[in-house]
Amino acid sequence: MTNHQMVLTSDLARAARALTQVSPRAIAREAGLEKKQLREFEKGNQPLAAEPAASLLRALEHFGVAFIPDDEQGGYGVRRKYNAAKVRRLETWEDEGGPAFEDDI
């Protein structure tokens, strides 16, 4: 579920990055942020303007999380975009064909 209108809070960004299991450096690079800027936002020490926050949200979605907006049934949150069975299938597809070599294009 992509919802770029939702407000990305520091705790939500921290939880999303934990679910992705991707380094702060990679997330920051994808979002066009500095690693320190990302870490300070996650700690709640530095706010992000609207556009950098939207870029961070898109980067986290790129790495496999889905954001859940606040609604009448419960609060906002984050979860993995794919369930465990789908992840196993994706990993199998990625491993098909054997290891990549330097001469592979």
C-alpha cells in the first residue's frame, strides 16, 4: 500500500528500516540523504522537510516495506510488502541460473 500523503515519523522510519534489514547507508543513498541525516531523523533529533521525508518513504518502500495509515480500526504502522511464502519464491527466482560472474552482463 503506497500512501505518500501519510506523515513519516521517526519511529515509523526506524521500524521500517529494521524490517528491510538494509543498512542506513543504503537507505540514505536511495533517499538522497546523508547517513547522519537519516540517523538523526530516526532518533527524533532532526526533522525532515516534506520532500526529503517523501523520498525516504519511497526508498523504504523500494526496499520492501508497506506503510499502513492511521484509520478507525487502529494506528499507523509498517509491515513487509511480501509475505513469507512470496519472499521464498522471490529468493528462488533470484538464485536461478547459478552465481553471477564478472563477464555476465
